[in-house]
Amino acid sequence: MALVFPVFMMMQMLSGGAMGGGISSAIARALGAGRRADADALVLHAIVINGGWASPSRH
């Protein structure tokens, strides 16, 4: 539970927005086409992009 919950919540929150829908769609298309390496790269990029959005802004 402790390992799955943060990832589950992140996917749930991302799927609510346009960015999350696009990421989920791109990953699903890559997996459906059998391109596992592309799907892995998309997941990594999604985490980096969303990590940047989540970081506190410094005004």
C-alpha cells in the first residue's frame, strides 16, 4: 500500500487534466504498438515535467 498509493494518486491527479490525458494516451499508444522503450521514455519525461511543475516557485 505504501509503495503503490503515491503512484496511484499521481496517475489519478494527472488523468484529471489535459496534460495527464495526453501522457496517458501517448503511453497507451506506445504500449499498444509494442514499443516498450518509447513508453518507458514517455513515463520518465512525464515524471520530470510534472516534478518541475510541482516544485515550489521562487518569486
